[in-house]
Amino acid sequence: MSNISFDNTEVAFKHKSNAELKRAKWLFSMFNHRWAVKYGPPLTSLALKLRLPIKGMVRSTIFDQFCGGENIQECGDAADMLHKRGVGSILDYSVEGVEEESTFDQNVEEIKQTIYAAKTEDKYPFAVFKCTGIGRFDIFHKASEGRLNEAEREEFDRIVKRVEDICQTAVDQGVRLLIDAEETWIQDSIDDLVLMMMQKHNTSAVWVYNTLQMYRTDRLAYLDNTIDLARKAGFKMGYKLVRGAYMEKERERALDNDYDSPIQPDKPATDENFDAGLRMCFEHRDIIATCLGTHNENSSRLLTELMSEENVPSNDPHFWFAQLFGMSDNISFNLAQAGYNVAKYLPYGPIQAVLPYLGRRAEENSSVSGQVGREMSLIIEELKRRKVWNSN
Ligand SMILES: Cc1cc2nc3c(=O)[nH]c(=O)nc-3n(C[C@H](O)[C@H](O)[C@H](O)COP(=O)(O)OP(=O)(O)OC[C@H]3O[C@@H](n4cnc5c(N)ncnc54)[C@H](O)[C@@H]3O)c2cc1C
């Protein structure tokens, strides 16, 4: 039996000075204010556009908590700190919103730079990208519904070429590549593309990983089908398992358009489905490599238990745990200390461009979503352990 504990806050926060911990406590307490979470990102964006001198303030607070820097070089310090403590970094170019062909091409070049960085430095065990960073959302939507006109088909072909280019670069450099999952109404075309890439590249080893959002009701069946397919066609698969980030949007759209919600009815159902997906991937570990993308302690513990029961070494390269930079350090560092493979998404990009990402982190850690207690109570516990706690 694995007996991993995620409660050791000394291990979790060794990298943070008292002042940094207090700043983190202040930041997480701000997420309790609905107005700060709702209006903070758009007001910050406006202030930056107006060139008001707030960049330093944003940078030293929310940006430094959740991002590695404005470019790959600037991420070096954060990545070194994590690496020294046994945790890898996954450089995540988190720029969103501009839907132009020239920007998509530039993004491909930037993603390739993250692959080259991963090739040369052990501290970067994976590369990652999001399909809507290299193609228009609407094109993925139409492709998913099989209704591209001729011009759109050409545009989609250019997207396919970009995906091929990124995957080929990763394989040539010997770098594992994660591809994020997005909204259900664009995901079919992404799944088809990634499956094609897995079939092409994951022949002797797993380089390309798709993402399964286990809050979806159809993902276990999808996983099962692709296992059949991979066995018959003789290729391997990589899956990053996550619960899913777009629950409210998914439910709202289903309601507005009068179709059944594709999302599990409640949190326990999502939890059960996530763990079932994990068990299925584990059972088929001869052809599936798994990256467990979660801040959930029970699911993280489950994988350590499965590995221990079947005598899979904790550092088996087919199993990785992943969290986001600035969150759940208690999981990341306690797992790493116990010898497991752990990496954190390390988002980066110009401050203005990563604001949507920061807004989502604020939302996720707000009292509205019920997450705020977790990070905050760990920070307070550590401040108390260091005897520097005061309740202000
Ligand atoms: C390394 C990493 C990579 C990620 N990549 C992606 C990605 O590619 N695509 C993506 O969509 N997300 C991604 N995420 C985000 C992820 O999907 C979750 O939103 C986030 O991690 C919270 O889930 P959890 O398992 O960590 O924690 P938990 O706190 O245990 O779970 C929260 C999650 O449970 C689900 N949930 C909450 N309430 C309900 C409810 N009432 N009914 C049904 N389900 C509910 C939601 O999915 C919610 O996000 C990633 C997360 C990490 C750590």
C-alpha cells in the first residue's frame, strides 16, 4: 500500500520565504472578493492599455504566483527552483485571443521553442499546446460538425499542417508533447487530429498525448474505443486525464440549445468517472502512458496506490503527475519527495496577453467555486508552523 501524505506543508512551501508566503496569503484572500475576481482582469487590461503604471504591481502579485515569466528565458528561475526539488516544468505559452493566421504561425514557432528548450534541459519533461492557439475556434467547431466550405477546408488544412509540424518537431527532438482539451463542440476535430498523430508517431514509444476531460459523460466509452483501435492498429497512446475546465459554459450552452448536458450531473459523478478513467488507463499500461493532471488529493493518491499494488516503480516513465504552477504545491512536492514523476504547467507570456489565464485562476480559487479554502488553509498552516502567523 502506498502511504503518501499531502499534509506536509514544510515540504510544500520550502521554496517560499515568509514574505512570499504572506503575499500568497494576501492574494488568495483577495479571491474571496467577488468584485476583485470579476472586475480585476478587465480593469487591469484596460489600465495596461492606457499605459497606467501598474505592470510592476501585477507582476509582483498574481503574475508571479501563477506564471514563470514573460518569455522562456524568464521562466528559467522558477523552473530551476522546481527542478532542484525534483519537479519538472511544462512551458505553457498562455497567450489567448488573437485569431489571425500570422499570429497562429508565430505561436507555432513559439511552441517549437518550448520543444527545443525541453530537448536541451531536463527541467522541461514535456511540451504542451492548445489547438485554439494555432487555429480559429470557429473552424474547429465547423470541422467537428463536418460543415466546412471550400475556403474553410483550406484553412483547416493549414491547421493540420501546423499540428503535424509541432508533433514532428517534438518526435524529432525526443520530447513528449501534451495537447490540451477544450470545449465539447470543438473537441471532436481535435480528438481526430490527435488520434491521427498518435497513430503516426506513437509506434514504439509515446510522444503525443491527448487530454480526456472526465467530467464528460462520454469519455470512458471514448477511451475504451480508442484502446480497441490502438490494439488493432498497433500503436500506443498517451492520455492526460483532467476533470475539465469549462463546466459552466458547457451546461449553459446545452441549456440554451436544448440538448442534454455532456457533463456529469454532480461532483461525485465526475470524481468517480475520473478514477474509473485512471483505472482503465492503468490497466492498459502496456499501450497507454498516463499524465494525471489534477489537484485532487484522492485521485493522486489512487494512482500511487495502483502503482504500489502492481509493483510499478514510482519513477516509471509511463506515469506522471501534473499540477499548475502556483497551486497544490503540497501535492507536487510531497509526490516528488516520494520519488514520483511530477511536473507543473509553467504558463508564460506578456502580462497583457496572459490576463485571461490569470482571470481563470482567480475564478477557480474564489469562494464562489469553493476552491479558495484549500490553498489558503495550507498557507496559513505553514505560517503557523513557522510561527509567523497573525490573522491580519
Ligand atoms: C496539469 C493540468 C492540466 C490541465 N489541462 C486541462 C485541459 O487540457 N483541459 C481542461 O479542460 N482542463 C485542464 N485542466 C484543468 C482541470 O480540468 C480542472 O479544471 C482543474 O484541475 C480542477 O480539477 P481537479 O481534478 O484538479 O480538482 P477538483 O477540485 O477535485 O475538481 C474540480 C473539478 O471537478 C468538476 N466539477 C466540479 N463541480 C462539479 C459538478 N457540480 N458537477 C460535475 N463536475 C464538477 C469540474 O471539472 C471542476 O473543474 C488542467 C489541470 C491541470 C492541473
